[in-house]
Amino acid sequence: MDWNTLTLVTLAVFGFAGLVVMLLIGFLRQLPELVRAVREVKDALGGGIERE
């Protein structure tokens, strides 16, 4: 394995890791809103008690 291949593989691995981290951060930031929406749907379908 030469240095060019090693460099390209290293860049690809870190690029992929960076993409995964950014997607995970975005998902975690939207998680409270997603949980709130799921609870609202569950309450609406189940005829639950309305919250203020």
C-alpha cells in the first residue's frame, strides 16, 4: 500500500465519521420535538387528557 492510497483511505474514513457525527447531532437536536409529536398523536388517537 503506497502513501497515496493510505492518505485517501484515511480521508475517506474521517469524512464518513464526520458525516455520521453531524447526522447524529442533528437527530439528537430534533429528538425532543419528535417525542412531543409522538405523544400528541398518541393522545389524539387514544382520546387522552388534553394538556395545556
